[in-house]
Amino acid sequence: MEFEGKIKELEGKIEREEKIQQLFIPLDVQSKKIIRNQIVTPITVVLNGTQAATSGNYGVFFVNRIGKVMTMSEIVEVHGTAGTDAGDVTLQIERLQNTESSGNGNDLLSIAFNLKGTANTIQNGDLVSDNSVLVIEPNDRLGLSLSGTPTNVDDLIVTVYLQQ
């Protein structure tokens, strides 16, 4: 009986050692691709307080200097106070390439965020269906493109999620 107990103890040690060794085995190409595709980089831009009520505060907030091609996977927005202007007040997220100026890039949302929507409610953006537009190349920029007058909008937060 004591001998069987020692055998089980040794088997357990061998099993643990094998598991530890597996951690150091180099990954195959397919495993590396799977892991790389799961890495998500969140980029957040914040317009604190009344900064969100000034149209001049909207513009470029990210330049892809990571050196890798990234793909847009999700965009969310929330604001602390809804806009009160009589007209529509919307926010589009755009990809800017080369020398494109703010307002002249590719829209990343199929429907812009409504800045007159309910305060403190997260809006999940619907990405455009053209996947080529969602590719963010090295040196591409991301910007906030405002439409309308953001009267009383405050505490605006936008987070974009990029995958390598």
C-alpha cells in the first residue's frame, strides 16, 4: 500500500512537471495568430466638463504609431449631459489618411452617436459594413467629427477598440 502511494505521488509530480514544460514550448504559427487576433487595444478620448460644449475641442485624438495594421472592433460613447440645441447634434468617428483634414475622412459608424440622447447611457456604435474602412494603417488618424451645435453637452467619453 505504501508503495502504491509513492507511485501516485511520483505520477502527480511528473504530470505537474509536464504541464510546466508545456508553458515553455514555442507556439506554432496558428496559435500565434489566434493570440494576436485576441489582443485588443482600447483608446479613450475624454472631453471633461464643458469642454464637450465647444465645437473647437473635437478633432484628431489618435495617431497609429504602433507600427502595425489595426482593425476597428468596437466604438462606445457616453456623455454626462445631453445636448439642448434645437437642431440635431451628432458625433461621428472618422479615419483620416494621408493629408485628409477633420470632417473629410471615412466614417466608421453607420449611424452617428446622438449627443442629445439620454445622459449617462452608453451608446454602442454600429460600425460601417465596409471592412476595408475599418482598417487603421500605421500613421492613420482617428478623429471626432461633430455635426450641429453641442450646447450643454458635457463629460463626453469615447472609447474605440482596435485589434491587431
